[in-house]
Amino acid sequence: MSYFSKLSRAMSIGAAFFIAIIILATLYDVLTGLITGRPVSGVYEIVETCLAFTIFLAVPEIFRIEGNIRIDLIDYVVPRPVLRLIRAIARVLTFGFALLISVAVLSPFRDAIMFGDTKYETGIPVWFIWLPIVIGSAFATLATVFVIIWPDYEAKTYSGKE
Amino acid sequence: MTVQLIGQLGMLALICLVFLRVPVAVAMGLVGFFGYAAINGFSNALQVTGQVPYDVATHYTLSQLPLFVLMGDLAVRSGMSSRLYSATRDLFSGLRGSQAYATLGASAGFGAVSGSSIATAATMTRVAVPPMKEAKYDDRLSAGSIAAGGTLGILIPPSIALVIFAMIAEQSVPRLYAASLIPGLLLCLLYILVVALLLRLSPNWAPVDGTRKSLFDRLRSLGQIWEIVLLFLVVIGGLYSGILTATEAAAVGALGAWLLGVITRRLSWKDTRTGIYDTIRTTAMLFVILCAANIFTYFVVLTQIPQGLAALVDGMDLHPIVLMLLIGVFYLILGCFLEAFGMILITVPILMPLVQQAGFDPIWFGIFLVIMIETGMITPPVGMNIFVMQSQLPDMPLPRLYQSVLPFVLAPVVLSVIIIFFPAIVTWLPTLLFER
Amino acid sequence: ADEEVTLSVSLFTPPSSDLNKSFRSIQEALNEETGGRITFEMYEASQMGPAPRQYDMVRKGVADITVALLGLTPGRFPMMEMLDMAGVVDTELGENVAGPASAAVLDLSETYLSKELAGVKLLNITVLPNPIIITKEEYTDLDDLKNLRIRHPGPTHAKTLEALGAVPTFVPSTEMSEAIARGNIDGILTGYTGIRSFKLLDSAKYVLELASGGMTFAVVMNQDAYDKMPDDLKAAFDKHFGPEGQQFWGRVLARGEIEAREELVEQGLVIRGLSAEDSEKFSEISQHLREETAAELDAKGLNASKFLTDLEATAATYR
Ligand code: NA
Ligand code: NA
């Protein structure tokens, strides 16, 4: 589990790297446009690509720390054992959702490889943008499994709610 | 089983799951998926679900979201927010709840830079919560005014919601922006009235901030917030002079906030790192919900519930004003469960002909719709702005959060009724600017 | 048999678009002809999925029929993408501008396009002819376009713009009017209906007309959905689609363009054409582009040059 935590944190660092690229590419475009009057082609696409990387490299971490937004009204109403059961069900459903997404994205990912789709200006292959989505959702699923097996683990390491 | 029945069961399932503390994204995604599968087959549902993450995560317009969140985050970490609030305290000194008013004003100001309500709410949370906490504001007042103020992000231009509406309804974005300006300022004013009302009812929710300062002292206090003023000037100036697009302005803002923090030696390397980490987490969390909301939306499209409703209303031959009031109620209910993109996608193609037939201008309808969307952002159980608050104020229990936001729902509801009776509030400015 | 068929039609265009209206008018005709046995279930304005996804949704059977704008999925239809190029489909003026060549495409589709259309039945080709460039400032020469940031509707037009020295920039159609009003882009390559729909006249009013090719829309249907239709309904359906319907579909967008152009001129749109010299220069540039693109595809093992020659010959028989 601790290896997984490290991995998921490393992916977050990757996500940070791509946010930096979004900012720098955008600024490079603005400056070049101002100086030469001839802006750079394809910055939009670089931004879109980096956005996919930023988000989906960070997604496993969200599932690992159980950071998905939920409505905990019921915590104030039901007795503890019932609450424990409800939490377990919610965790299993979360696993189901993550699994669903990671299975569903495989087919369009395969299509993107097979058909050779590319972006408009940069020619960035579309499968490359699918890469973080496929990997991110797979690791998110893995994270939900860890949470089911060691439900209390994160309560110790993550100082958020719960 | 008819598709409408499947649709109603789906809505019911969503409510149940959400209240059984299943994460909102998980509930919307699963109900959306299985609902879609029930109507159009399992393999089609899988296909549609599989596309969504890519479509959402590569949406250029949405790239402003992490950037404006980061800008707000770094502005907070370098202490700009606390200085902003000590300055506003001076500026409005002697007035009870001055910081709640200042929050709304600042939200309107930030809304003029950000096209997203989520980004506005997220930024204002970072900027306004710590100082209000410090000044011993009741958290119901601070949370409510921030969540509500955040909605100004999509009514005051620029606005992602209006851009999406323009796409579906084939309307001009500049016209829509011109039309939204006056209602945007009006809504800010109404929110201010709500705060005033709340403070009249419970004066102990906010302190009187200090004693009245002289005019000179008030102006001098503005000098403390030169960084934010500079940041806002660069971002807004760049945007309206045409040098920067919204995303570019967001990138400049984020880097600018970081540079100002580093130059004034108020931002450490550790602050930067934590700031970026938090930004990424907030962004990923919101995108997971956006993906799930998209899946759910495709399901609702198939249920044809809105079509049925339109046919029903069409047969009743109602007075235009009654029709719009009814549509408003419909949106109010829909807004409890759907986020902005879903509300536009599902309803515009169906209601637009109806509304135009009743003699309302399409531009007017766009603004009306955005006001209803804003309402939806602060109504339980699914309200994006509430979730933004929840993600950043983990200590505050959700029931309390809902309670704090509810009085503010009054303002957009009143505004929507006002523009139904006086449509010229919306159409006056675009007509003035664009019609020759 | 009195079997009934419901076909889901997914369109990324809004109900007011000429494409959507065409489906409605065909629905009315079919109601009369079949006694209401064929029903189009319409999902409009991208309700079922975003514009670039439409084709795949039909290929996979999520929807039965769609109209795919080929420029939105670069790399997917290497051969059909060439239809967008200047001088391929778009060869004359008037309502029937794209008629002959688009009919020829249907004839040749089995020979040349079966690979890129696998799983899908190509019903019709409809072309928005002669995209024009609308700008804030007035430009009259080809040289004026150098270094201008111009929004393009797809990769083929991006190549053309690049060859002219402009900077092709992709902006989603909804953000066009915002982008040009603010000056983020200097011009937009689009059609007259595009100017009208997105109210571009609010922020720009100069148009430079150049015979820059077309924007090709393919009306496609899921093959299984087509095969499953009972024979008598197939016959009724085929009267409006495929070779029999091509006359109608070939003109849908061209007619709209002519109407929109007249309307816009009345509202103050200023239209300029290229000088004879510049026209000559442009047709040289576009011929070079055609040859270059076809040669690139030939090198990849596609039969592109032959496709273009055959297309020209077949189109001639329809003139
Ligand atoms: Na805004
Ligand atoms: Na809501």
C-alpha cells in the first residue's frame, strides 16, 4: 500500500509538470504573438493535451484519499454499525464506477490507435492523449481496491475528512 | 417499461444513492450508465461512457479552471487575501458584515475575469474564508456569500455557460455578453440585499469591523492591495483589450501571482508546491464530477422527459408570462440534479422553439437560462458551488453548508421573475450596441 | 408485412440548420409514402455526443444515422478529406456547384472508400461550397493574408491557409465571434450560413471570396441498421437517400449559402473577390496542394491520384 501511495503521489507530480507546460506554452504563444505579430500554431492543442494529462494523472490520488465529493448528511442520523455498512457499500460502488470507466475507455483508445486519428494542427496522435486517461482510470480502480481492503489506512495518512 | 419511467426511476435512484453517501460522481455515473443501458443497450452505453473522459478532459475552454484556481491559491498563500481583507475592513469600516459585502463585490470583480462559476467560487473560497474566519464571521454567512458570489462567474462576462448556449442555440457570443452585464450586476446587488436581510435577522453573524476610518485612511489602505489590483488590471485589461483570451489571461494571472509572491518574498518553494498540489486535487475532483454529469446527461436525453414536458405545455396554450414562470419552476427542479452543461444540453434544443414562439428573444432566453443554472449551482443536493465549498472547507458539515446557501437562492429566483416581467433589462444593452 | 422501423438520427447541428430541416422534410414525405412506418427519432445539437464523435457513434450503432463533417476528424478519412480541397468537388458556381462531383463520389465509393467507411453505409455527400474569409479589416490581395491568424474549419483548409502564408488557428465555432471581436484572430474561413448563424457580422464585415474548396459532410448510416430494414421500407427509404437522393442532398447546403449571401449583403456585408492575377496564383497554389497531397497518400499505399482522376472523369458525366 505505501508503494502505491508513493506511486500515486509521483503521478500527481507529473500532473503538476503538465500544468506548468500549459502555463508556459500559453505565455510563449502570447509573447511570440506580441513580438513577431505571427503567433504560434497549435498551442490550443498542446493545452488540451496537457489538460488531459494533468487531470488523469491526478485522478488516482483522488480515489486513494477518498477525496470524491459526497454528501454526508446521513452521518448525523444513523447508528454506527449501519453507517459502517453504508460506507462499505459506497466503497464497492466507487470501485464499480472506476472499473466501468477504465473498461469503457479501452475501446475508443484502441480505435484511436487503429484509425490513426490526429489533432488538427500539431499532428499529435489522439491515442497519446488517451494514454493518461487509460492509465489514470486503471490506477484509480486499483486505488479503490486498496481502499476496500485497508479502509482505515488512509484515515491515518490523510488528514482530511472521515 | 417506458423510457420516461426509466428516467424517473433514474432520478429517484440518484437521489437515494447521493443521500446514502455514495460519492456524487459515482452515483451520477452509475445511474447514467445503467439508465442508458436500459434504454439503448449495454454496449451502446459502454461506447458513450468511454468517450466522455476524453471529451471533457480535452476541452480547451475548461483549461482556465485549474489556472484560475492556481492563481487564487497562490494569491492566498502569498498573503494577498489577508491584506485584501484588512483593506476592505478599512474601506467599509463601521459597517456590520462589511467583509460579506466585500466578498460579493470581489466575486463580481473576479467573475469579470473568469468564465466559470466553479473557478470563481474556488478562488473566492481561498481568498475570503481565512480572513472572515479570523474576523469571527458565522461560517453560514461566509460560506453562503462565497457560494452565491461564485455564481456571478457565469453571468458576468466572460462565461463558459453562455459560450455553450451560443453553440447550441446559434446565438452571438458578444451579444450574449452584452446582454448579461446588467443582470449580472443586478444579481450582485440582490445578493447584497440578502446579506443585509440576514444580518438584520441575526446581527450576531457578523461583527462591526472596527471604527469608521477617515477618507484618507481608507484610500491609503487600498495601497496594501496593490498586488491584487495589479493582477486584476493585467488580467482584465489583457482580456478586454483583446491581447489575451480567457485561458491566456488565466495563465498570465497564475504566473503573475507566483512572481509577485516570489518577488515580495512572501511565497516559499514549499508554498508553491503545496499550492500546485491542492490545485491539481481540486481540478481532478471537479473533472471527475463533470465526466459523471456528462454520462448522466446522455441518459436524460434518451429518457425524453423534457420532450414530454414541452409537448404537455405546448398543448395548454398558456399566456407567455405564465409559460416562462412554469419553465422557471421546471429549471429550478432540474437544477437540483444537473450541472450547467447538462441543463443546457438537455433543454435548449427542446425549449428554445417554445420560448421563441411565445415571443421571447433567444438572447433573452440565454440569460434567463444562465440565471436558472446559477440557481442550480447553489441548490441541494447537486450544486457545483456547494461542492467547491465542501472540497475546500472539509470541517464544515454539509447540512450546515446547505442551510447557509439556501437564503441566497432567493436572489436569482427574484431576478429571473424580474426579467420575465421586464425583458428590456436584458435586451437593452445588446440592442444599443449592435443594432444599427 | 407492416413492420415499422424507428431510426435514431443524431445531428451535431441545431434544429434551425438546413441539414436538420432536410431530415424533417424527408420524414414528412416518408410518412405519406409509407403510412408512417419509418420514424426518425431526432437527437439534435450534439445531444447524443459531440460533433467529432458522430461518425463513430453510427459506426458502432449508438445512433443509426448521422451527418459527419469530415474536417472534424483529421486522419480518419484520408481519401475523403481530399474532397475539401480547392478544385476537387467544388468546381463551378450556383446551386448545383457540388452536384456532379458529389454524385461521382457515391459512384466511386465502393472502389476507393470502402476501407475508410467500414461498417458504415455512405448514404449521401453534401458540400458547403466555397468557404470564404471574413475579416475585421478590409483585405483585397492574397499577400494581405500573410501572418494573419485565421480560423480554419479543418486540416485541409489549414494547409491551404498555410500555403498562403497565414497562420491557421483552430477555434471552436462557438468561440469564433468572441475570438474575432476581441482580435484573438484576424479572420475566419467559413461559409455565409456560418456568418449568419454565429452573427459574425456583429464584429467583422469584410469578406474575401476565393474558390477555396468545400466543407464536406457525409450522410452515413449504420450498415446493420440499413440491412435490417424490411425490403419495402428500404425501397421507400432509398428514394430519399443514396444515388436517388443525391440530387437533393448535393444542393442542400449550396442553396442555403446563396440565400445567406444575399441576406448578408443587404445587412451591410462587404464582399470582395480576388483580382484575375491573384485568382491565377491561387489556382496554381491549390493545384500544387492537390498533387502534393495525393502523392503523399499514394506513398502510403492509397490510390489517391487515381481517385482524383476518376472523380473528375465521372463528375463530367453528370454535367
Ligand atoms: Na465571468
Ligand atoms: Na443544484
